[in-house]
Amino acid sequence: MILLFCVALELNTPAIELLIKSGLEFSYVEQFDSAMYYFNQVTTQYPDNPAGYFFSAALIQLKMMDECQFLDEDKYYGLMRETVNRSEDILSKEGNIWAKYYKANAYIYQAVYKGFRKEYFETFKLGMKGGRMMQDLVREDSTFYDAYLAAGTFEYFWARASRYLPFLNLGGGDIEGAIDKLNVAAQKSIYSRPTARNSLVFIYGEEGQYEKAEVIIDSLLQEYPLSRTFMWNKAELEFKSDNYRAAADAFEDLYNRYDAHNEKNYANLAQCRLYIGKCLSALGEKEGARANLKQVIGFKEHADKYPQINGYCREAYALLNRLL
């Protein structure tokens, strides 16, 4: 028992924790190079530890999703394989809870990425595998709070599937219990607190608990005002709750941030204009709505590099026809 405890501590020493937390602070505001510097330090200094490989992969995933470009997929999948391999090397010798955590997270993050890429069968398969592993971690050690984020998220989406897809016979689910786990992660985890809070914003929004979601997202943006990730969640929450003026302002803010980049992300620029158009249409401001929707269509010339734009253009055309 003493040996197992010591090995577990070695995967998350104060020095490793400091490097990872430093990288995470930069990742929350999309300063990718600075964040990667710290995660690479973990990999270089502790090559047998899966942590550095996992956080490097998670950062590349965030970058690809933020930029709507997927040129680093091979590197991403390689780092995720390395995470699993290093975890399994440790687990072949010791039942190390941090090794179990990183192995499970490698599957969970890939499930999220596959969903973003619309590969839904892989999303389901990887999500089930990683989610069950995280549930086992919570049962194994109820004080291992970093596992609560993934376990709670998995349980929430399982419960939602049970609610909206009853023909699958998934056996119900406990939405409140899932939310409770996310609140634990938001309050007590080492590495998952801001991410758990951001997840709660989405879930409270889905459950129609807009005031709770608003308090959390505003506190996140107060701490990380430059975060595009958290601003997306703010904009989507305002839109979902029919606060169209606030939503339009948030999407305009995002548009300006992306437009300031030398390398333009035309997919996100088109998406922001589309949602501003939707907001203005809902507010009865037809002229402004039409102007924004026409800008969406103007981005179609970049659809070869950003194929998402084709879908945004179809939505813009349909809404323009209704505004005639």
C-alpha cells in the first residue's frame, strides 16, 4: 500500500503540477505556443509520465477546433496513442490512479474531437469506453476529484439520451447527480476547475437554468476576459436564452477577435456573422440582419479551405429568403 501511494504521487508531484497549471492558464486564453512550452517541459523532464503527452494533445485539439483547421491531426493522434501507451506501461506494474485517469481521458478527448468532426460512431464508442473508466475511478477513490468532470459529463449525456431517445432503452439516468459531479470538479479538482465550470454553463443552459449559467460564465470571463472559448459559450448561452441583443454583442466581440488575426479564420468569421444575422432578425432589425447574412455569403470564396462555410451559407440563404 505504501509503494502504491508513492508511485501515485510521483505522477503528480508539485513540480509537475506547477508546469501543467502554468500551461493551462495560457490555454484558457488560447496562447497556444506559451501553453505548449510548459506541456513540453513535462514531456522532456518526465518522459515516462503520460501527463505531458495528454496535455499536449489536448492543447492541439483545442487549437484545431478554435482554428477550424486540422493539419495537426497526425501529431494529435500520435500524442494520444503515446498517452495510452505510457499509461499502460505504468499500469502493467502498478494500479496507479493517475495513469488510469490519463488513459481514460485520452479516450474521452478523442470522443469529443470525433464528434466535432462528425464521426459519431467513434464518438459513441470512445465516449462509452472513457466514460465508464472515469466512473470506475470515482468509485475507486471518491476524493479523486479530477475524474468528476468526465464522469459527470458522461452521466449527463447518458441521461439526456435516455430522456430524448427512449427507444434505445438506456435505463434512465440521474441528471442532478451528474450536475453534482461537475460542481465537485469545479470546486475541488486540481486541473479541471475552469473546464468544469464551462461545462456547467452549457449544461445549465440546456436545462433552461439560465440564471445559474449566466453567473458562472460571467465569472469565468471576469477571470479570463481574453478567452475565446469562454466567450463562445457566453454567446451561445445568450442566444439560447433569447437574449438576442446580448448574443449579438457577444458574437460581434468574437468576430472582432478573429478578424484581428493576420491568418483569418473565415469559418468562425462566417459563423459569427450568421448568428448576428439571426439575432437581428429575431429583434426585427431586418436591414441589419440582411447585411450580416450577405457577409456570410461573401465568405463562400473561402469554402475550399473552410468547408463549414457551405453550411453557414445555406442557413444564410434560407433566412434571407424569409426576410424578403
